[in-house]
Amino acid sequence: MLLEMATQGAPDRVAVVAGGRSMTYAELSDQAHRYAATVADLEVERLVYVGENSCEAVAALFGAALAAVPYVPVNYRWTDAQIADALATIEPAAVLTDHGCAHRVPEAAGLVRIGVPSPDDPVPAAPPVHADEDAPAVLLFTSGTSGTPKAAVLRNRHLVPYVLGTVEFLNADADEAILVSVPPYHIAAVSSVLTSVFAGRRMVQLVAFDADSWVELARTQRVTQAMVVPTMLDRILDVVEADGAGLPALRHLSYGGGRMPAAVVERAMRLLPDVDLVNAYGLTETSSTITLLGPEDHRVAAASTDPAVRARLGSVGRALPTVEIEIRDRDGAALGPLASGEVWVRGEQVSGEYLTHRAITADGWYPTADHGYLDADGFLFLHGRLDDVIVRGGENLSPAEIEDRLVQHPAIAEAAVVGVPDREWGERVEAVVVVADGTEVSEPEIQEWVRTALRSTRVPAAVHRRAALPYNETGKLLRRVLRDDLAATNS
Amino acid sequence: MKTGTRWSSATCATEVVVVKGADVVLECGDAPMIEGAGAGGDAVGEGTRLGKRYTDEASGLLVLCVKPGAGSLCVAGVPLVEVAAKQLPSSD
């Protein structure tokens, strides 16, 4: 429906550019109809895509919608065994891959491989539209930072009101372009396709992220806005700072998908002073963004001498007008400002539902498993995943607070803090650090560095060195992996 | 009118999708709209605009225009009102 409208309104406008190819809205719509017809003939229940960002992935998303089957983008960075496990939970399905992933999909009775339709194929008539608001539109596997990936179910009623309520149809200027660098199986990639198509904004898709290509594409395609995850932003700033050529067309940069250190935000404001920055926080299960720290919030916070206001550069902003947020304790009781607990959310766009079970209460509240607090004005500060909170002698410690202090040390390039089982304390704090090239630092020096800024309970009992830390492909630190490692070494 | 259903004008090219349902009869160009494919016609009125949302404040009915036409949308003789999106800083 969204694509049909954009095709009527601006058929010849370029819809998507990826890997040297491009499609106009009319071409995208034709290709989506070809996918829909293929899927409708197959008696399958889902359309899977395994691959990198491409024009075909966007066409397949809309093709699935036209055929009224859910679109399921699967993480191509998983192992073959993980892909096979994931596909086993969603067959019978039609499976589209890009060239590189063609050999990654197992042979199975419930999986039907489909190819890319030729642009010379006739365009089938539109199949009957079953635009049921309750129909699942997209199944997305969560990133699984704290366990096995689960397939979240996003229905039309979760996705469509957000698009219609926040985007004015075809309001993008003809020169506007958004650079999408998150992979196609990420919720931000899906929501950006929906909002960009409705706004009529050209989407420039980076096939796979590296900072040099990102900067080059942003310059050559005259990209006006972009969304990045925190690790991407820091690397992009390295490139921009090194060559000093800036990002002249960029007006608007949003970041999210992980905790962003305030130091990186300040660096972005310094290196890209003309760019509006937006911090967005959301989860797969909430159809993306639920809180925003807008451009004005960034400027007010950066200019403020009030430490409480200045600290907001490290927050994820305030709830959208259509979303409610509460902080609750372990028993589910709501907490007041500044008290830390689990972040709960309610709103039309919140799904909180998986293929296997529902995690949403009868009155619509969804526990995010993120840990944080609201300040007196409703700005949300996140500590990290609930599972990562360290409980030492009855005191809850946030690993992020200690990590932020560690990386301020000139000799520490990266840091991770985890809880390790401890006979006396229940858990004790241990740190894993990557030492910056050409520098040296001892364990007692690091412990003293933490002690001078934070309370003594936060001082790591041990500091381990590694050549690198484990991250998932969108830059989320996998503390779970380190925790298991350290626990195994200790036992 | 159920949320998610699609209705066509009996008097012009207008087609709408129901975004928030309500138990009312939606008219376009002074004739009830038809669920599914439309008849078309040559009604004249204020017209509907592609991509705009229209609401009947009394019942809460909210529809999205997916094909524009020349007729005007009404419930029980009261014209529907155009709704603007509450634009947010783009986050995606």
C-alpha cells in the first residue's frame, strides 16, 4: 500500500540505490509484483531473504506484503548451522538469496528457492489485497545479545500507524537521500525502508559497512541523512577527522542500536557542527524507535552549565508522544525519577510478541530487559541489559558506568566489565581491556584510575588483557561471551 | 468499517484504506463507498488527496487516501477533516 502510493505520486523518482544499481518507484513496484506472484504460486507462508543490502531485498519486502505473507530477513553473518536452525522455525517459506549467500541455505522440503525476476518479465496484475491489520508483516530475529535469537512478530498494526502518524506523504525534497548502513535484518533497516518510501526519499543502501566506503558514498551520493550504530559513528568520525573534507551534504544524522558514550557524541558535534544529531532508542520488539533525543536537546545539553542537563548528551531522550515508559523494580512496581530498574514500554507500535510466546502484559506493557532510569524531566538513561547488571554484595552495579571510566584512560582503547561468580560477594567486578597501541598500563594503575572517580565497590577485582573484545555485527558488546569465558577460567 | 479494509468511491476514483475503524457509513460524492474495487464516476467536490489522512471526529474513523479522486468524504453529511502527521526528527 505504501509503495503503491509512492508509485502513483512519484513513479520516476529514484527509490533505492545499492551496489551500483538503482530502481525508481515504478520499477520497484513492478519487481515487487513479480515477487508477489511468485510467492502466491508456491503455497508458502513466508518470504525469506538471506543476503546483504540490495534493491532486490527492498522489492522482496514489498512483494511479501502484496502477497500477504511475512517478510523474514535472516542474518547472513550467522553460521550455516544457525541459519538452518532459524529457517527450520519458519518454513514453509520461499527463500531469496544474494549471490554470496546462495550456498548458505540448506536443502529442505519446506524451503523453496526463488530467483531474481528479470526486469523484462511481464508485470502480473496485483493479487487481491488482504491488508488485515492483524496480519504479521515482518518476522525479525532479535540480535540475541543475551541468549538464543528469537523471531519477533511485527504486525501491520505495529508498523503502519507509526509511518502514517510521523511521516507526511511524499514530503521529501527531490534532493533528499538517506544512507542505510545497517544490515537488512535489522529493525532500523526495515523501518527506514517503510518511512523512506512513504516520504519519497531516495534510499542509498551500503551493501556492507566499512567507514571509508560509508564516507565515500555519503559524499558521492550527496546523502542528506543517515542512521548509524555507535561503533560505526566513531569510525566514521576517524575518517572525517583524518581527511578534513567533512560531509558537506549531510544535514541529519541519527544514531542508536546501542549505548553511545557521551564523549563520542561531543566529538560528533565538534567535527560536524552543521549536522542535526538525533539519538533514537528502540528494540526490534517495539518496531524501532520509542525515545528520541532531538537536535535541540543535543544543543541545549552541550551548552548547559547545569550538570544534570549536560548529562543528557548521554541519555536516549524522551518517549515519543505515542509511547509510555515506566521504570519498574523486580516485583513490577513502578519507580520514581532517578531510581534505576527495568525499562517497561507501552504503545501501539509495541509488539512484544515472538513466534513462540508473548512477553507483553494483558494491559499492553512490555518489559524490555534494559536497565536504566528516568530523570526528573523524563529523559531516559540506559545502563545496559538487565542480564549484564552486576549484583555485588546486594548492590546493583552498572557495567557501562565502569566501562565509561575505563576508556577515559589514555592507555585503554576498549573495555568491558562483567560480573564473575564469587563465593564472598555473590558476584565480583572484573574488567577486560584492550590496551591502546604503543602504550602500557598496569593492573594497579587501572584499579586506582577507577577508584579516584567511582566508589570502591566499582573497582575491578581483576583486569584481563585481550587483543580484541567480542562484538556482534552491529557493534553490540557480547558481555555474555566474556562472562562465560571468565567464569570457565575461574572454576 | 473494519481497520485495514479498503473502500472505493461509487462516484469518483477515490480509494481509501481504513486506519482506525468505526461503525459508520462513509460516503464519497454523496454515495456510500463500496468495499473492494470501485465503480468510478464523475462526481465533483473538494476532492481527496493522495497520502492524506481524513478523520470523522464524532466516531473516530480514520482513513488514508490511497487513490485520489474528485468527490468529498462525509459521514452522515459531515465532511471529514484532513489530519496532519506529527513529524518527528527522522530516526531511521
